[in-house]
Amino acid sequence: MNAGTKKFDLWSVIKLLFVGIFGLFLVYPLFNIFKEAVISPDGHFTLEQFVKFFSDPYYSMTIWNSLKVTVAVTLGCLLIGVPFSYFYSFYRLKGTKFLFISSLLCCMSAPFIGAYSWIMLLGRSGVVTKFLKAAFGIKLGSSIYGFSGIVLVQVLKFYPLVLIYMNGAFRNIDNSLIEAAENMGCTGLKRFFKIVIKLTMPTLLAAALLVFMRAFADFGTPLLIGEGYRTFTVEIYNQYMGENGTDHSFAAAISILAVAVTAIILLIQKYATNHYKFSMSALHPVEKKKATGIRGILMHVYCYGVVAFAILPQLYIIYLSFRNCKGSIFKEGYSLNNYISGLDKYLFRSIGNTLVFGVISLIIIIVFSILIAYIVVRRANVISNAIDVVATIPYVIPGAVVGIAMIISFNKKPLNIVGTMWIMILALVIRRIPYTIRSATATLMSIPMSIEEASVSLGTSKMKTLMKVTVPMMASGITSGAILSWVAIITELSSGIILYNNKNITLTVATYVQIVRGNYGVACAFATVLTVFTVISMIIYLLVSKSEDNVKL
């Protein structure tokens, strides 16, 4: 071999391959949305769509509505989730596993199902509304709809995200710091805010960001329960697929604004996190105290009350799925008629599509995540970091934006996949790959490089070392991220509602379609099947992770 001949580097090829993949399937679609927003039909650059948005309060108010809802939901989740996690982490509560699993189940189901459930409970014709009126003459009015309804549903849906994050943060506090604070007279609430919260501030900000992004991108909840309270994501959908006329350029402009808002929030969060950047080693982990006396009773009442209130809608939906129903009217008696009727409304097809699309998407996500994690951690350079950043972009992009971007970009040759299963799979992979990438990367960073070097020194090739040594050691992180990606895949609505047709309809979309069409009994049956899917996924996740303490997001 000549001295000047370079040795073939497979990882350089893999890096270039990912540059091409993300360039074609993520950067190019986002560029096309921007192009759709700023290029007029006659080919001239224009900001007309943005001027239209900001000059008309009918449209511009949607951004403030979304921000108000999202901020309220984020604060609500912190107010509920932080005390819950504190009690859970610092005290020996009875039934801790039940509390955790029940909370996780609330988090893993599709948000719009919670909205539908609360309408059935507290809506104008809800069972609780009717009972209170008949028994006590109390009229609830329309308080479940609009701003308050959206906030209620999303807070009960997303507070477990704060619980999961803060559990890990509280476990990492060194107990000697708590004892030192007590010795200096800092106890009770003062110690909680001055010591505990400040020590966990980076995690608190990360949890707040995740809740904010989830709430901001949620499409089904405000569409179902918002009524006249219009939000960003709903307006994007209405402008692109509304029944009263569409304006694709305007929808693209709103999509660009949505991405800009989420990007700004992400930068603010990173800036705030940098002010609390420190390292801490829990040499003396916090020991849980026994929850006794009136304080212990109040802790149990609080934690079990939150869980009961949050999981009630899902249990009620399961109950309604077995009630006799005709259209939107539930009747006396119980049967399997809703499930039987569902067979004529794409139940089997939607289940099959959900499984096929989900499995294919998950396989792609796992393979990509392993390779991306490896090049980011072990082959770090400018290109690797760029791939990592670009792959994380979907984390801050609403699903409706992804759906519109896919339609604009892939509706003509040579890559005409709109209306096929592949457009659904592509959107699922792009939307949900960040979960597994982050988990796989975090796990690989904790594996010493010396282990791989030892394998190579014994004559094993680098690729074989990756597959036989590194990947098995990454298994827990990969599996944790993959299960979370899977649950997010099977409950995906915001991009699916834009991309689906009757051939590639999924279970989540089918549930939503039945709700919109007024087939409430069938919708409950579909939602129950979806809940079973999430429960099975959660059980697998907990078995693999061995303990709720290993949950990673």
C-alpha cells in the first residue's frame, strides 16, 4: 500500500450516510415549509403570510393562547409533580410501585383520550354533570371546555414526566448536604426551597422543558375540548386541512412560527441550565423516612388523590367500551357490541397498521440510534455533532409541522410516497428517534473506552466489537429509549391525522376519527385497545429496566 493511500474508514461513510438521510428527510422538508411560506405562487419572495398572521388578531391570538396554556400546564405539572416526587423519594410511602406505575400509565396514553374522557365525565351531558344537577341542583356549566379544560387534561397527562425526572434528581442528592442544612437551622420549607430545589434545578428545568414541548405540540386535546379557544397547532391543521377552506402557504408560515417559538424556549432553557451547572456525587444517598402521623396521612392522601384523579378518565373509558351505545348515546346494559361494530370501522386494519408501522419504525430507530450514539461519543467531530443536533430537532417540532413538511416534500416523483405506509413510517421515525438517541448516547458515555480497546487488542475487529461487546452493554439504555419511542409511536396523532388515509390509518387516528364522527361507543373500544397496548409496553419496559428507579427519558 502506498504511504499516501488512506485506509478505508467505514465510520466516515456512515457519517456521510446520515448527513444524506437527515438532509433529505428532515432538513429538506423543513426548507420546503419555509419556501412555501415565503415564496408566492408567481415565484417572488414575500412576507405576506407573516404580515397576515400578525396583523389579524384572529390569527395572532393563537400564539398567545398556546403560550398561556403551555405555561399554565408547565407550572401546574411542576406544582403537582415536584411535591409528589419529593414525598415519593424522601419518605417510605405505602404502595410506591402502584403509585409509580399508575402515574406512568397516565403519561403513556394519548392526551386526547383524556380530553374525551373528561368530556364524558364533566361535559354538558357528562355523567358527573347530570348527577350533580339531579342530586344537588349544581350546574357545572361549560367549565371543562376552553382554557381550563385544556390545562386540566394536559396537567394530569404530563405531571408524571416531572415525577420521573425529579425522582432521579432527588436520589442523587448527597444526604450530608441535607444534614448540614439542618445543623445550621435550615429546615422544613426553607430547606426545601433553599437547598433541595437549588440542587435539583438543572433537572427541574429539563423536566419543565419536556412538559412545555409536549403541551405546546399537543393537537388532539385543544381540538376536542378547546371549543372557541384556538391554539397554534389547531390553527395549522385548520389552515391545511380545514373544511372551510385551506391556505397551504399560510399553514406553512404558522408552522415556521411554531418552530421558532419552540427553538426560543429551548435556548432559554439551556441558558438557564448553564447558571445551575455543577457536579454532585451522592456518596451518602438520601435515606427514606417513615411517613407517620398527620404528615404521613396527608402525604398518602395527596399522592393517591392525584393518581386517582389522573387515572379516572382512562378507567371510565374502559367501562364505557362495554356499555351498549348507539351513535353518541349510551344505553342501559353491557355487551361487546362496540368492539363488534369496530370491526366494520377499520379496527383490525388500524391495529395491524399500528403494529407494522410501529415495528418497522422501531427497528429503524434502534439501528440509527446505535450508530449515531457511537459516532457522537466515540467518533466525535464537527460532522458527528451536527448529526446529533439535527437528529434532535424533531424534539422541538410539533407533529403537525412534520406532517405538512412531508406532504409538501414527497408528493411528486422521484419520491412520491404521500398516501403510502412509508410516509407514515418516515414521520414516526423522524418524530420519535430523539428518545432512543438520547438514551443510547447517555448509556454509551458511561461505558469505558478501555473495554472496546481490550477487545480490539485481542484480535476482534472494531465492527464486531461494536456488535458483540458495546451494543450488549448499551442494551438497557437502548431498550429504555426504544420502549419510550414505541409508546410515543403507537399514541402519535398530530402528524398521523394529516398523513393518514383509510389504507394506512393507525389505532390512535382511528380512535380520534370515531370521536369526531360521534361514534362514542366504538371510540371507547378503540381507546381501550390502545390502552391495552400501552399497558403491555409499560410492563415490558419495567421488566427490562428491573426497577422504576431506572426509568430514563
